[in-house]
Amino acid sequence: MPHHNVLRIGKFATFLFLMLLLASAAPIDARIGRDNGIVRVKSAVPMSEAVVRIKADIAAKGIKFFDEIDQSKLAADAGIKLRPSILLVFGNPPLGTQFITSNPNAGLDWPVRLLLTQDDNGDVWAVWTDFAWIARRHNIRDRDAQFDMATMVVKSITSAIVSK
């Protein structure tokens, strides 16, 4: 095979590899805030259905549901216009309180708070604080397995809204 064909194939292979890498990374970049500790997942369903699905998934997993706070209603009651915004508060005390035993200040980030918000385009997003970021924030180094479990649980819960 002539040398220039080998170079062309090598360049094409490199290009293809980079395109595949970028394509596989795109959904992650759209969902995760890199330095601010915020994770976002776009919902495929409207706000009201997203709330119902997430609460049902929380219940099905046997996780304690603490509260639903309609922030847009609170804003309206105060005479302020706010796009739809609902905060869901839930957690598994045997898991979440372990973070607090490592650092009492972790109580600022537990129980889990999951925000459902609607943007100017009408898209609904599930937003929560990244558990690895929480671990760094509170300098918790002895609960990696628990933080990994919390991450898996929240991703599982939000998977209820990513498809129609």
C-alpha cells in the first residue's frame, strides 16, 4: 500500500476516534456541571408528570420522602413571577446520616434535594448536587462507597423521566 494511503487511513482513523469520543461525551457534558457540583438531567416529560414519576420511583425504592416544595407557588404568593420550580426532598437515613457522622456540616447537603425546574424553552430539568462534590466540600474521605451508592440511587430515580 502506498505511503500516502497509510497516512490518509491513519488520519481518518484518528478523526473517527475523536468524533466517537466527542459523541459519547456529549450527553455527559449536557448533564453535568464541571466545577459547580451541579448535575442536570433533561426530562422527556412535562413538569407535572416528572414530579409524579420521581415521587413514584422514590416510593418504589422504599426511600423516605420528606417534602415537596413548590417554589413557583411560593414566589407567586410573594408577588414574584417564577418559572415552574419544584424542590423534592428525600433520603435514606441509614445511608445519608453516615455522611453527617463523618462531618456534621454535611447535614447542609442531606437529605437529598432534587430540583425540577423549567427553562425559558419549556424544557424540564432535574437538578441535584453531585455527591462527589459534596464529599470534597465537606472533606469526607471515609464514605466513598456510600457516596457512590447515593449517586447510583439518584441517577436511577431520575432515569424515570428521561424517556416518554
